[in-house]
Amino acid sequence: MAYRDLDPGTALGGEHETGMTFAGFLVLHDPPKDRIAETIRELSDLGIGLKVVTGDNRHVAEAIGVMIRIENPEGW
């Protein structure tokens, strides 16, 4: 997070994204549901494949795959 003092009513633009003061990081944690690995395994047994669509980068997607015990998550 970062901030910069501006006059009230200033219309924000890209030029305001410089000269900011770093205030810290914002970290969000949204863990997978407790039974997700079991659910995915049950779906697989029924012949239902899994596709993961995420706005995160591939490293985050791979880490989630490892957390929920997906085989070959680096192939996502």
C-alpha cells in the first residue's frame, strides 16, 4: 500500500502514481475448503475433469494445486 497527498477534488490519473510513500503490504489469505481434495478425487472418479481459471500468476495457481494435492499442478 502507498499513499500520496493530493488537493481535494483532484482528478486522478497515471501521473499521480509517482512520488508515493510506501506504507506496507496487504496480504490476503483465502484457504481452500477443508474437503476440496476429496471432492476433486470424487469428481475424477466420475470422469469429470478439472480446469482452473485464476487471475493470479502460475506460481500462485501451482501452490494452490499443491495445497489441495492435485497431481502435476505445475502443468496448469
